Amino acid sequence: MLRKLWLTFAQAATVALAVLFVVATFRPQWIPARLWSASGTATRSAQSGLRSSRLGSERQDAILSYSGAAQRAIPSVVNIFTSKQLQEPDDPPGNDPRFRRFFDEQFAQPQQTYSLGSGVIVASDGLILTNHHVVESADEIEVLLSDGRRTPASVVGSDPDTDLAVLRVEMRELPAIAFGKSEEAKVGDVVLAIGNPFGVGQTVTMGIISALGRSQLGINTFENFIQTDAAINPGNSGGALVDAEGRLLGINTAIYSPSGGSLGIGFATPASSALHVMEQLVRDGAVTRGFIGVEPQDLTPELAEAFQLPLKEGAVIAGLVRNGPAEKAGVRVGDILIAVDGLAIKNTTTMLDTIAKLSPGVTATFRFMRDNRQMDIKIVVGKRPTPQPRPQEARPR
């Protein structure tokens, strides 16, 4: 009799524990909190499982919605409308039509053309960061805030080499965006692109960071792009690329697209680079960079093998500016630049960046390889000339 009662009790206890386990796993909210404190080790284990389940549910909710990030960033993104004298569209020399800046030109009239773009409020006292090509040669600039207010804007400064510009509006207490740490961004991070594509109104799209440090694309002189697959289209130029917390990671600049529409390959200028340029534009109205007057070319493995060079990295001097700093110092065509003031030069991108950071007038030591021998040449750094205005871009076809 006792044995039968024991078996009945054991079976009932086993069934009860099984039911408790199933409920705790799939519907933990059904179990009163006091139940978890009624027993010892088993209770603590179950409670740990409940906490994990709740945390997992919270993480799942966070993954399913980025509304918080969007709501934090949306008020800081503006629409930019510009008008300028109509010119005959013409492709710039060397322009690759596959790389389309998100600059939507519409409503062409015989004398005026009206264009759409985006911008980001970066200071509450009226500073807005956008692309140079959005406001290039504009006669009038108008900004539309997310709350519906409109106001004229003026150009504080513009930098064609990075395709960045800073505008100012006479308004205060604006919702400035928080800057993220673009240098800590990783491939695979979720990002949101915010702007005014095709003039339909402010739009948020989602994607990930597809690649970092994209360069040598022929879009800008100085390139270090964040690549993303977030959908961005004409009109998104100058808009914000933000992280999952709504912090600014980059300024949307161009897309890779033969047709002009989004194909999942977009490029944004990192926020850290944009901030550096913006500070100089606000302070001086222009960006000052070092210049030595050379035309560089990457040292490829094929070149190194063809000329039997012991190097794998460097920048080949393919041309010299007549009477430029490099020519005056004795640099020759065919020399290979491998270091500047002790900093290694891996390719033309690092060469341009390194020289650009030098102050005009200083004397720097450039290490070259010539006839398989290293040699140091001291060059007095000049000031990089202001880029000439480029012809009007062709409209996307």
C-alpha cells in the first residue's frame, strides 16, 4: 500500500515539475513571483531561467524595432531646397555615371533649376552639415525642418575635396544630432539612413554596414567611405546615417548605380571626418591642406614584379607639377614614396591623407626608393590649391 502511494506521489510530482518547466519556459508571466521563492536550489535555477527568458524577450523587442533610434534622429534631419541658374548638363571629365550622388534635380525651367537634398543639424544655434554638391553654385537655399518650419540658409563654408558643406540658419534651440564614434563602427552593425529621397518627404530606411574604409572610387579627392546597403536614393544627399541608438555615423554622399536608383551599395562620409572638416569650415571658411605637387599611382604587385622592386607597398610618382614643391626639392618621376616623417605610406590614399595633414610652410622629410636605394628628401610643403568648380552633373538617367 505504501509503495503504491509513493509511486502515485512520484508520478504526480514529476508531472507537476514538467508542467512548471513548460510554463516557465513559454509563459513565465503566468507564474506568481512568490512561487519562485518557495523552494531552494531548484527555485533559483528556475528563476535564472525566467530572467534569461525575460532578457531574451527584451532583446527580441529591441531587434524588432528601431523606432527609438529613428525618433531621436529624425528631428535633426532637414530637407534642403536650392535654386540656381540652369546650365546645360554635361558629364565632368572622368566622371563615372555608375556613382550617383543623391542629388535630385527636378522641375527644370528655361532659366532656373530647383534641386532637392538633405542635411543634418549639428549645432543647436543653427549649423547644418550637408554635401558640397547639394548647395554648389546655388543662388538660393531653403531649409525645411521636420516640424514643418521653413527658413532661408547661407553657406558658411564648403569643401569640394570631401564633398562637405556647412550651412547656417537664423534659428536657435534646434534639435542637434548626437555624434557617434564612426571609428568604432564594425561591419555588420545595423544603421538607419534618413533623408528626403525623390522629394517624397522624410524617409527612414534600414540596413547594415557592408564595408569600411572604401577608397579609390573616384568620387572625391579624399575618400574613406562607410559602405551600407540601407536603401538611399536621389534626394538623400547630405542626410544622416545613424547607428541603432540614433547617433550620427556618417553623411550620405553617393551610391553605386548605373540606373540612378538604390542597388544596395551606398557610401557615407564618416562622422569623424565630417566633424574635422566642419570645424575648419566654421573657423576659417575653408579647409587648408598640405600639397607637394605630385601625381601618385599605387605600387601594385605587378609593377613591383615588373621592375624587380623589393617593395610591396608605396606610392609611385607618375607625374610632377612644374615648379611645385616636390620638383623643386629634386623628386623625379618614377620615385616611390614609402614614408613621410617616419609614417609609412602604403598607397596613394594614405599618401594624400598624410600630406594633407601637413601644415603649409613646414619642412617634412620624405623617404623615397630610387634605383632600389632609399633616399630622404626634405620638401617645403605648399598649400593645396582650391579645387576649380566642376561642370554641372548630368541628371540620373
